[in-house]
Amino acid sequence: MSQSLQSYLLISSILLATGVFGLLFRRNLVALLISLELILNSASINFMAFNKFTMPDKSTGQVFVIFIIALAAAEVCIGLSLILLLYRKKNSINIEEAKDLQG
């Protein structure tokens, strides 16, 4: 497989479509977190691909990717703690059960 911008964009768009599909049609909170991670990985691939093929300074895209990785790690920590709390309260990690915690 040749390394071209189009091949990276194709992989990134497949990851993005899979992540959006998971966000829209899954009811499990862990599956929603995984789908969100797929979307963030898609953005990271885009940054690195455009950095490789268009930017003269090779560190610009890497800085954005490191920022995305840090953001994803923080998101997973907070998300998993909320999922654990929901499981302790409702004994389920279904998104429908989380709606009962409002108010």
C-alpha cells in the first residue's frame, strides 16, 4: 500500500464513521467511550498525515497529537469514574439508567 495522503485520510474517515456510528447507536457507556476514542484517534491521524505531507516543521502535528492523547486520557479517567458510580447506584451501565440520575 502506497503511503499517500489519500490512504491516511481513508483510514481516518473509516475510524471517524465507526466512532460516530458507535456514538449514535450504542447504549452501553463503555462502548460510547470507545467510540469517542475512535473519533479522537481519527483526528490524530489527520493531524499527523497533514503534518507529514504539507508542513515544513514536523513537530507541529506531533504537538497536537500529544495534546489529543492527554485530553483522551483525562476523558477516560473521568468517564470511567462516572460509569463506575452509575454501576454502583443502578447496577447497570446502560445510558437509559443514567437519565434517572438527573436532579
